[in-house]
Amino acid sequence: MPGRGRALAELAAGWLPAAGLGLGALMVWEAAVRIFDVPRWLLPPPSRILWEIFTTAELLGRHTWITVQEVLIGFCLATSVGVVLAVLLAYSRALERSLYPYVIASQTVPIIAIAPLLLVWVGPGQASKVIIVALISFFPIVVNVVDGLRSADSEMIAMFRTLGASKRQIFQKLQVPSALPYFLSGLKVAAVVAVIGAVIGEWVGARGGLGWLMRISAPQFQTSRVFAAIFILSALGICLFLLVGALEKVALRHYPNSDR
Amino acid sequence: MPAQGSSSPATAEPASYRWGGARISQPALRASQAAGPTASGFTRLELNGVTKTYPARGRRPALDVISDASLLVSSGEFVSLIGPSGCGKSTLLNIVSGLEEPTSGVVALDGDPRAPRLGLVAHMHQRDLLLPWRTVLGNAVLGLELRHVAATEARARALALIARFGLDGFEDAYPAHLSGGMRQRVALLRTMLPQQDLIVLDEPFGALDAITRSGLQEWLGDVLETDRRTTLLVTHDVDEALLMSDRIYVMSKRPGSTVQSLQVPLARPRTREALSDPRVIDLRRQLMGLLAGKPGVVEA
């Protein structure tokens, strides 16, 4: 088993290229803004954005917390609804034939068109954002879990049957574990789009949150504040993605080809 | 005290859940399994005029897989079924284990053509089909677990056999870390643990290298000597059939039918030396001839 030091070194080696590229890009950005003397309201340099984050930490923190809550509640809602729906779809052919087309159709309606309606129906509070987050992020979960439950090897199913397994046992002990990698892949995609969903919801109408903050800051040419919000939002998405990635690593450690 | 899970044929008593004549229900089976390892009462398998046709589907025409298969495996007998690739051997085993039903013909266990087979006939595939997320022990107890045997008892029964299957020290290893031969032994342990009286083996060593294969063949012979079951082996390896069986059936090309049955005139278990016995050499020549369709012509 590799030592803690070596594991850390491997982790660093994995992250170093991406971190280097990001840092390089920021430096080029900083230099370009200074050399060409770009006005701050048009494009602030990264140092100015960093300064903005530190000086308005209290304000940004308050709105970040609002967005984080919407994202997390919506994400959990999407996961539970998505999994239940996927199990139903995988279990019943009739349900799949009748319901699945509408699950797909629900994604062809632009979320930006639904958002104002939700605002009318449930008001500008947290609920409308949670619904939008759930609407946008349940889809990758449903599709992946349905595929995953169907991915069970047919010979394995035959083996289970010769051992006297019931349908329910095959589901519990074969299909669910087979679907786990698919579920976690879906969860990773859902984590990223969940953040987008929250911002869209806040943009259309809200009393707080980073999306709302960006919307009121942009017309006032507080461009560095908009950028600060963008930085925080992308950090949020990345954190959620990495969290699910870590969960995946633990859950799939004995699955073949799980060295992701 | 004898180890749990092992049973010797000498002391074998008729099991309480014999299915001779009567149909046995799934709960009855569970009750008997939960009560502990039952000594193998042997089962006689009879196939009479079995055919299998897959109906036409879309542009694919109907496919005759088995045209006329009849065979008998007596209680405790080891019978091999040998034939060219694609002659319907695997389909025949699927029919025996109840995964598929024949299009026509009779499959009878102990003379009862209506006896349920699915779940009562142990079936081992060429692929080991181990669950990658379970350890060696977790995979081995699967059959017991599906029959609702208590976890501690299932573990104890598996552990009692683990050394004989050459897996001691690997109880908590995951399949990804095992060699092909070991994985196949885990699969066999899983197949044998529920104590089903009739075992069908579908080219169990077909995917292994020659050295591992010959070691496992002799080993399986020993295992089945101490824990005797009625066994039907499908193979296309003539020496494997000669080494392990009491009797060998030869199947024709697709649509398969059983052509002839040949007795191997040596006691079991055998070592590889048996293969140089003049009687076995003669038998091999006959088998090769039958497989080729005509003596002296090599099957393409």
C-alpha cells in the first residue's frame, strides 16, 4: 500500500498541470489588461477581482450561502426523484413506454422559459430556485440510472436464476450494484448543472444569491463584482464535482477499471 | 466433528426434500436448505427427443439449434457431452437447468417430466461470472444467501470448503486480484455450496491455459469423488471428457442431436496417466472419428 506521502505526491502530480495552466492564463490576463490599459469596468485584472472578493467578503458570503442552499436542496431533490423515477422506468415496460418520452421532452423546453412561470406560481423565494435546480439536474441522473439498471450482464442474470434468485433478489444484488457506476457518473454531471440552474433561477427573479447579485451589479458597471461572483460560482461547481468524484472513488474501489 | 458443508457419499442418506414424483415448492426448498447441508441424494437426469427451435424474428429465419437430443445421466454418474462448436451444447444445458424450455421433447428429473428445474440444478458457465464488488467469500456464499441461509452459517459452510478449493488466505480478496484458475475455483465453490444434486458444467475450463486446465481437471475429479453429484459436463476437449467421465455422449453438428454414447472403462477419479491407457487411446480414436462425422475426415 502506498504511503501517505506518496499518495499526496501522486495527487499533486495529477493536479499540477491544470493548476499551472490556470495560473499562467491568469498571469497573461493580468499582463494584457495592464499593458493595453483596458478600463476596469470593461475587463478588470484578476488582482482586482481578488481584491473585490476580499473587501466584500461579507456581502459575497451572504449571497453565496443563499445560492449554496438552493443548489444543495435542489440537488438532493433531483437525486431522490431521479433515482425513484429511474427504478420505476427500469422495472415496468409500460411505464417506460408512457413516461420516458415525457422525461426527455421535459429537457427540450428551455429552462429559461419555465423560470418566469415558476416565479409566478411559487413566488420569488427559495422554492422556485430549488425547483429549477431539480428540474435541470434530475435528467442526467434518470438517464444514467436507467441505463445502469439495464447494464447487468445477461449471463450474470442467468447465473442468478440457476441459483434460485427471485426478480427482487436479482434487482437488489445484481442490478443495483451494476448501476452504481452509472449513477455516480450521472451525479457528477448533475452537480455541475445544478449550479447553473440556481443562477438561472436567481437571474430571472430573486431576493438574493450570486445570480441576483450579478444581475444588479452588471448594469452598474461593477464588473469586478460580477467576475467575483463568476469565480465563486465556478469554484462551487468544481467543489461539488470533486465531492461526488471522491464519493465515486470510495464507492467503486473494487470495481474493475476504477482507477479514475 | 465433520466440517459443515462437506458430505461424504458413504454416509449419504436420502434427503428429506427428494423430488421423486412430487413437485417441490420454493419455500420447501428454502426450509431444507436453511436446515443445513443436506447429503446429496442423487438425481437421475433424462432427456428424450429434445428439440429447440428459435422462431423467426424480423429478417432472421427460424433457427433449429437442437434437432433430437436424448440422453441419460444416472444418479451419481459423471457424463460428458462433446461436440463441435455451435452444435447447441450450451442451449441443451440451459434447457437442463431450466433457463430455457425445449420446443418439444421431455426433460425429466428422477423420472418426473414436470419437476421444476430452475434453481434446483447447479449450472456453471465458462465465464466465472464473479461479482467484482464482492470478495471471494462474498461470491462463494451467493447461492446460500439467495436461499436465505443465515449469513454466519453461510460463511461457516464456505470457510469449511475454502482450503479444499485452494482459496485459503484469499477469503477477503477481490476477484480482480485473482488468477483465472482461482476465479474459476471460486465460481465452482459458489456452484457447489447450495448442495444441488445435479450439476451441469458448461466448458468450465475452456477459457483457461492448458497447464491450469489440466490441474483443475484432476482436482475437480477429486472434489467430485468426496462430494459426489450427478454431473453433466459440456466440452469440446476430448481429453477432458476422457479424463473425467463415466460416459461420453457425442453430439452432431447443428442442429445438434446425440449420436452415440461411449463408456469409459476406468474407475474415477483418474490421473492424466489414464490418457495413455490403450483402451482410452482406442476410445479417443473412436471419438475423433464420430466428431469428424466420418472417420479420417477432420472437422473444419
